[in-house]
Amino acid sequence: MSVEQPAWKALPDDRAELQFSDAKPAFSEAEAIIEANRCLYCYDAPCIKACPAGIDIPAFIKKIATGNIRGSARTIFKSNMLGVSTARVCPVDVLCVGACVLNDLNEQPIRIGRLQRYATAETLEAESRADWELFTPKAAIGKRVALVGAGPAALACAAHLVLEGVTAVIYEKDDRPGGLNLTGVAPYKLQSEAALAEAKWLLRNGVQLKTGVEVGRDIELEQLIKQYDAIFIGVGLGTDKALGIPGEDGPGVWGGSGLIRKIKNDPSFELPDDIQAVVVIGGGNTAIDIARELAMLGVPDVKMLYRRTVGEMPGYGHELQGARKYGVRLLERLTPTAVIRDGDRVTAFRATSTVSGVASDYPCDWVVVAIGQEKHAVHLAEAIEVDEKGRLVVDPRTRRTGHAKVYAGGDCINGGQEVVNAATDGREAAFAMLRSWDIAPELA
Ligand SMILES: Cc1cc2nc3c(=O)[nH]c(=O)nc-3n(C[C@H](O)[C@H](O)[C@H](O)COP(=O)(O)OP(=O)(O)OC[C@H]3O[C@@H](n4cnc5c(N)ncnc54)[C@H](O)[C@@H]3O)c2cc1C
Ligand code: SF4
């Protein structure tokens, strides 16, 4: 099928993210085959149950072992259209790899993410050179769906819809597709070029992409509801939350995801030489990521300040361990109190011990506030219910909102989970739309 590919603004080639190397490089063919042959192909495999997308992991590993790489990739994409990026960004230690039975046998668990990366990357590379397609889209069925946002949730949904002959049109406020895969995920896991290459593959069967269009500002959701047979909302989360403490407003204080976005995509960002000490506030994965990224970029003193104890941190233990390898230190039981400045310049962060009640100053040049992101789905339509935490309310089976034509998925319904959850929501919403039109999705 020959369709016009959507184009987007080229990536600048002087991004700070290019200074990072791949933390888990791709397997060679020999490494992949040896690893695949270690799998026990368990009956009732716990790794499948631990995968939010429910990928048939032993089946795709078996196909690698028998040399059927294309079949292996089909098994992966059938359940997870974001199989390329999730192979690299999934927190496998707490999902499939953490559940692998080999852990109980005191053996190294199967490196499932790296096998997934091998199968998907090899196949897409082969597909780009050959005259076959991994999935062939069906003829148009006369249904049209608008998708809001071009992050993992909407990209997965659109990719499933076009395979069934649905016209899918994505409205994205940024210049490029990819969502947080492009702008947020740590550059030692996935860089922007790889995120865009995956988006291009997902859009290849005729998904239309309208960049620079913000729904709710440039076009109203109500208008889309009138024009299309169904809508999928995949807008993710909003801007970084602020602490609301004295001294916070002004230069030298960054939001966690905002600073990561600069490191990944902004050619004007360069870490100044005089930034010797940074205090990162928060205990989640974004706080850990930015702390590690700054340490890797050369900041000699990076401290994370968390209000509770390490055992209560929402961030993953393996990610904290990774940051500690680069010298990041964690200070516990501290409540943010004030940013101390000398004129405009940040000189310290004041925090109060939750144990002693004593306030101390931690000298620093920058403060990064990584305590979560605001929800921004609320303004989209009055007809769509939002819970007390600002998440869009959906039927957990279909991802349909209270509005009969509107579905939603990803961070805007779960408050911020992983790429694999967003991809699964996109898939389930696509299947539910198709079923509502009496079409049985082939990949279900
Ligand atoms: C710093 C950081 C690091 C992370 N690291 C990992 C990781 O290592 N592994 C992992 O699995 N997950 C990670 N995550 C989480 C993961 O990135 C998200 O769960 C996932 O991207 C959610 O996908 P989504 O499609 O719901 O939203 P997003 O990826 O946020 O995409 C939403 C898209 O919608 C667009 N949009 C928003 N509003 C509008 C509008 N009104 N009109 C048009 N377009 C709009 C946005 O511009 C964006 O492109 C990380 C998150 C952050 C913040
Ligand atoms: S649990 Fe481990 S050994 Fe068993 S099928 Fe899954 S990856 Fe293979």
C-alpha cells in the first residue's frame, strides 16, 4: 500500500541527549539465540501475567530460538503496537523479568526486553528493505476516528484502527509525534530519533497526523465529536507541579519533566559550567531520572530530597540504584521549606527534617522540582467525567467515557503509568470502537 507519509519538523542535531549512550545495547543474533534457548517456555507463564499488554512472551521467545524472527515480532505487535519502544523503556524488573520463574531457581531471569528489542528491530529493519508488510491494512470501511494527542496511547489506537480500514486522524499540539517517548523518557533508554522512527512506522498505513493543533484551543472537542464516528483522547498529563514555597519563582528552579524535555529536544539547552550542585525534590521516577541525567551530564553534586523514607518512594528501586551509580545521593524525611537566593541566583534549598523539625540549608545552584504533573484533560469537554484526582473516568473494559462516542487512554486516565499501559489502552479502545460497529478485530 502506498500512502503519503506525514512529515514533521526535523530534530535539531545539537541536542544534549546525544551525549548519552545506550544503557542496554541491542543483542547480536548469537546473543539473542543463546538467551532465547535459556527460556523454559513455561505453561501458564508468570511473565505473561506480569505484562500489562499480555504479550505471549514464551511464544515470541520460542520463535526467536527457531529463527522465525518475523513471526516473533508479529506476536509482540499483535498485543503491543509500541513493541519497539517498550522493549527499551519498560520497567521489566518489576514486570515480566521480575516474574520470570528463573528468579526462584537462583538463575539469571530471561532478558525479555532485550529479546523483544532484537525481534522488533530486526523485523522492522528487514521490512523497510523488503516488499512484504508485517500487517496488511484492510480496505476502507467508511468509519472515521479523531485522536487527540500523538503519544503512545493514541499512536497504538490509530495503528490498530487503520489495519481494520478505519480512517484515523491525529491532532497533536506539538511539532512532532511521540509524546513522552520523544520528550520525557531518559535518553540512555530511548533517544528522540528512535521514538520518531517508531512513530513513523505506526503511522505508515495512512494515519493522518495534524501537528501544531491543540484541541480545546485551535479546535473544540465538540466539533470533532460532530465530525467523526468516534474520538480517542490520549492527552497525557500537563505541566510540572510547583511546591508553592518562598523563592520558587525565578531563574534556577526547573520543573522535572520540563528540564528533561530541554535535555532531549532543545538545541538551545546547554548545561552551564558553573552548575556544581543541584537539589532534586521528589521520590518518583521522574525525580530519579532527572537526577541521574544531570549527574551523567557532569554535575558533581546531585542530591535528591524526599519527604518520606526510601522504602516509601514511588520510584523504582532499580532506577534509584542506577542513579546512585552516578553519584546521586538521597536525603530522606525532609519537607521543602524555601529556595534561598542571592538576588536572582539560587544559593541553597532549605528543608525541614520531619523527625527533628530542624530546618537546614543545602547549598546548590539549581533546584529541580519533580513532584508530579498537573492533569490537563479537564478542559476537553464538560460531558466527560473526571475523578477527584483529575483523571478521565472510563469503563475499564472498553476505555469508553460516559460519552457514547468518546474513548480515552494512557496517562490521562491512569494518572501516569508506563508506555506499555498507554499502548494497551489504545489497543483496547480501538477494539471496543470496532466491536461497537459490529466488526471483530482481527488481532484481538
Ligand atoms: C520524565 C518521564 C520519564 C518516563 N520514563 C518512562 C520509562 O522509562 N518507561 C515507561 O514505560 N514510561 C515512562 N514514562 C511514562 C510514559 O512516558 C507515559 O506513561 C506515556 O508516555 C503515556 O502516554 P500517553 O499517550 O498517555 O501520553 P503522552 O506520552 O504524554 O502523550 C500525550 C500527547 O498528547 C499531546 N496533547 C496534549 N494535550 C493536547 C491537546 N489538547 N491537543 C492536542 N494534543 C495534545 C501532547 O503534546 C503529547 O504528544 C515516563 C514519564 C516521564 C514524565
Ligand atoms: S517465566 Fe521466564 S522462563 Fe518462563 S516462559 Fe517466561 S521468560 Fe521463559
